[in-house]
Amino acid sequence: MNRNIIEQAQKLGLIKPNTMELIEDRKCPLCETRIDINEFNNDLSLKEFTISGMCQKCQNKIFGE
């Protein structure tokens, strides 16, 4: 996760002000559910999690299943 990118997006109002806190607390920044590392379908989904912090369910909604 790139903290600088998240901070800039917060300043621009593109993401929630508490996004970094959610990610650090192992919660999805979109739906705020607790992340279970075993829930990811594959390595690509796990990699996306390391970039965005999104859970598998939210990834599926955004990128399709």
C-alpha cells in the first residue's frame, strides 16, 4: 500500500478520511468488514488486496467475478 497515494486521495476527497486506519486495522476500505487473508480466490486477488486493501467481495463487485 502506498501511504502517499492514499493521503493525496484523501486530500482530494476521493476516498474516505479514515481509509488508512481501516486498512491498518485489517478492514476493507469500501465495506469495512474484517479481512480474512484466506478468503481470496487466487494470487491476483491477494495482490490486489496488497494494493488497495479491498476484500474479495468488493473486488468481485468492482472487477467482476
